[in-house]
Amino acid sequence: MITKKTINDIVETARIEDVVGDYVNLKKRGANMLGLCPFHNEKTPSFTVSPAKNIYKCFGCGKGGDPVNFIMEHESVSYPESLKYLAEKYGIEIEETQTSQAHKEEQQKLDSLHVLNQFARDYYHDSLLNTDIGKSVGLSYLKKRGFTDESIEKFGLGYAPKDKDALTQAAKRKGYKGQQLKKLGLTSKYDSDFFRDRVMFAIHSVSGKVIGFGGRIMSQNVKAPKYVNTPETEVYNKSKVLYGAYFAKRAIRKTDECILVEGYTDVVSLHQGGIENVVASSGTSLTVDQIRLVKRYTQNMKILYDGDAAGVKAALRGLDLVLEQDMNVKVVMLPEGEDPDSYLQSVGSEAFKEYIESQAKDFILFKSELLFSEAKGDPVRQAGLIKDIVGSIAKIPDPLKRSLYIKECSHLMKVEEEILMNEVNLIVTKSVTQAEEQRKKDQRQYARKKANNNPPPPGNFPPPPGNFPTDPGNFPTEDPSFYPDDQGYGEPAPPPPPSLQRRPAPSNSAEYQEKDIVRLLICYGGQIFDKENEDVTVARFILSNIEDVLDDFDNDLYQRVARECLDMTIDGTPITPKYFIQHEDKDFRKLAIDVLQPEFEMSPNWLDKHDLPLRSQPMPEANFNLDSISAIYWFKLRKLDKLIERNKASMKKAIDEKTGEDDVMKTMKIHQKLMEIRKDIALKVNTVIVR
């Protein structure tokens, strides 16, 4: 196990903006940084990084955490693996204590797939450089393509021998299981190597782990595909991967543009020529996941096509997906007979850069020119192409962009702008209507399931307690016997479908105030409340006022946090945000991120630009004293409201069932006393109507 000292060193050293910046293009916004969330699809950035708090939070999908948590979530790795990744990134030496054999076996099981892929990568690379057949077949081919030793090393290029099971036997000698080899697609079901006599291209995840391979066949006159990829595995899904993304991500962010090519050799060649913001789709049509991968780093994509008009037209059909993701797409058509690799070798890096810059055309306009020029003189064909192009324009989410494209296409195709606009509006309206119909359908299905799983609870309430506290100096404590059993009826309702999920409205129940209490405990619990008495912290002040009602929290999580803070206060353990961010309980960690990174915060421009500081109270981050006092009052008000409603129900029951004048009078006196207490507290928080 990794020692506590090493964990602390890693946590203290890792900076959230550096770690997230390897995966997401972040832009400064006030004290925070903003980008597109890597965990869900979004068009408007809601992913916030706070360098000051060293945390991230997405207000779209709700994910949040510290640098360690980000690597765990993004790479789907364990806690120790995440720590090791960060230790390597920051050059921190890992100290480990001796672990049990069971723990070692479990850890090996978690790491085995990536480790085995790395072994295969090293085996193919060694075979390329240090075997006679590898050097004569594989290395000579790569050298003929102009690849340098540096590029071969950087991309981990290799060679798979001709032998039937060379890799399989080598892996087994190292202790790897045949089942693992088959899981990763390295060995076929017949126990032979999947890749044979091929130049090998290692495929990396965006974090740099080897997840699969692509192989180019070396044999001549063989009936086999020129290129084959690793089959789908637990770690490799070709629809979600772009070759070269690991090596290109920094350059993509720096240039704010991603160049997309088709093949492995194109990527290696362009990198070698100094053009590093390039990735490849590996011969497959672009998928939504691949587009979203690019969108993490930039909104701008430039696609290079070989000089083959027929091939370009076929490829263009799938690019509407890029428009749907609100990307800015340009297309470059290379000279006839050339691909990116060959053309770069022919003209050199500088001339290549100048060409793709000068020849880049907007995707919609490129498509319009290419297709419409071929249909001149054929009105029927022209009408079909206009509908095709209008369909592409309708995919663009931004209405302003759509109108500009319509104007350009109207001029190009000599069709009235109004006609094109009407066609686009019809398509957009139809799409919106279908989405609304789907939402209503989901709503009906959800309502039926909820009704079937959650029948209404019975309406009878038990009688009030006999010794209800009435001392206005003490906060009334709820007696559990006063309330119905806090249990569900039937099975829990299913979660709503995506089309019905909405951000919940603020609650008026006591639970809202309970969350505010734990927010203050997590964010400021260790701060000094009374400057004249440094023993009184915010946590001590709050908990001393509500300790007698901790059992009456509505929310179990908030109650557990408050109780843990109480134990820490008694033990003298410092209460800090970091304690909760790194808590072993994932619910504690999530809650800490939620309260530490609110969705809305005061703009620093009031002070920085307008010189208008707050005058009536301290800045929000320094206002925990007044916040604590206010939170306690509101917390008590909500609890009182709950008691009052329950007492009203008991009063109504006593009247309806005519249980006796004494019962009615008792509930009325309780009601009067509760209202007096509520009025007193309401005056202190300057509120008249309390709901």
C-alpha cells in the first residue's frame, strides 16, 4: 500500500488546473476556469475548475472532486492507480508498505489488461529493432517512408513476426494467461497471434496508456486486409478513440485547432514535420464520441482529404454529426494522387502548412461547391442536392450561423434566400416536434411507473406526545413517537428518463437548512468564530446550538456529517475542506464538492473593475459568522414549521374524532406556544411570513 506520507505529498503537489488541463481546454473566468465537461455531452461549458480550492465541479452532470478523483473518474482506474499516475506526472517517488498476497493479487487483476498491452507494445517494438526479420521487413519499410528513429520511439512503432504464436508464447513465458491475451484481442480463439507479419502502431488513450493496436500487412499478394485493428475489448472501443490524441492534445489546445487525417502513417509523418495538432480516425467514419473527444480541446476542426473526389463525396455524408456538435469545420482537398504523408514528403513542412491554410474551405460551402458544380444543367438533381445541403445546415444548433450559411448558399446556388430559409425552418421544426413528442412519451411512461411503484401512504397520524416541551428558552425536540413511521410504501420510483431530468428547485423543507448547516461546517468549520476566544470555532458554535436536535435531521447524510464534525470538535481534530474532499465515504466527498463550488458566485469585477466593495457586511468567503447565526435561526424555523404542521394534524384529528375537550385544548396550547417561539425567531431573521 502507498504510505500516508506519499499520499499527502501527491495531494499537496497536484494542481487541479494542470491535471484537468491535460484533457480539457480551460479558459479563465474570474477566479475560476471553465471548459466543456469530459464526462457528458454539452454544448455550453458548465465544467468549472477552482485553482484556489484545487477542485473541479460540473454543474451539468454533477461530477466533481480533486485531482486524484478526476483521474479515477476519467481513466476508470483505482485510487492507487490514480495516485501513481499523479506521482509520475509530478516526479514524486512512491513509498509503499508491505501488502498482503490477496491485495497484490487484486491489484494485479486491476492492472493486468493495461500491463499486458504495454508488454505487447514493448515486444513488437523490440522485434522491430532487434530481430533480423523485423529490421529487414518492418524497419526498412518505416525508413523508406521517411520515419526517423525519434518518431519510431515516440509512437512505439513495432513489428509482429510471421510466426504463428510468437507473441502468445512470449507472453505466457512471462506469466500472462491465455485468457487475458484473448480478452485483449492479441491471441485468437485458436491460440495463434492475431497480428502476424505486420508493422504495428500502438494506440494510446488520452492519458498515454496502450489500449490497442493497428497493424499494416507486409506480405505481398495475400488476400488479407491492408490494415487491421484490435477487436473491441474492455479497454479499446475504436468508436471512442482517435489515433495520436495523446501526443496531439497539448498542440491542439495551443493552436486551438485539430487536424484530422485518415491513417496512422499520416499522423506520424505530420508530427515528424512539426505539425503536432493532428489525429486520425483510423479509416473509420467519424463518430459522435470521437467528435466530442476533439471538442474537449477545441471547437475548430480541419479535415484533410486525399485528392480523390469520389472518396471525398462519400466521406462528406457522415460529417453532419460534426455540425450537430456545434463544431467549426473546414475541409482541405489535397492535390490529386496525394495523401498527407506523401504530399508532406514531396513539398516539405512549410509549403505543406501554407497549402492547408490557404486551401481550407468551410465545410458547408465546400460541400455546396463540390456537389452543385456536378449537377449543373440537371434541375431534378440540383433540387435533390439543395435538399441535402439544407439538411446539413439545419443540423447547426446556432441560429445565427444557420442564417449566415443560408445567405452564402443562396448566392452560390442562385436560389432565393427565403426559400432556403423556409426549408431549413421546416426541418428544424420537425426535429423540435419529434423531441417534444419523445419528451411527452417519456413523461407518460415515467408517471405510470411511478404510480405503480409508489401507492399513496395512509393518511392517519398517531397522537401527540404527552410531555411536549414548552419552555421558550429551549428549542423544542421532536419526539419520534409523534410522527408516522419514516418508511417507504412500495418499491422506489424509477429515475426519470433523460428527457425529463431537470435541476431540482430549492426545497422549502428543513432539509434545505440542514444542507446550509453542513455547508458551513465543511467550508468554515475550523475557522475562529469568536476572535476574543480562539477556542470557539464555527463548528463549535453551530453544534453547541443544535446538538440536542441532531437526531431529528431529515437527511441521513447531513446528519452523519454533522455528527462526524461533533466528534472531531470533541477530539480536537481540525475540520478543514480538504478532510471532506479526501474522505473515504464517497457521499461525503461529493457533498463537499457541491458546497465548496457553488454554481453562482460574486463577480470579482465589482471590486477589481468598479471599485465597489461590499459595505454592509464582509465578503461572502469571510462572512461565516453572520452566516452561522442566520443558518441556526432558519434551521430552527424549519423544524418549528414541521412541528406546527404535525400538531395541526393532531388537533384536526382530535376535533374530527371528538376524543375529548382535554385533547383539543392540549394541542391548542402547544400550537400557541410554538407560534410564540416561531414569532420570536422570525423577528431575529427579519422575516414576516415563514413557509
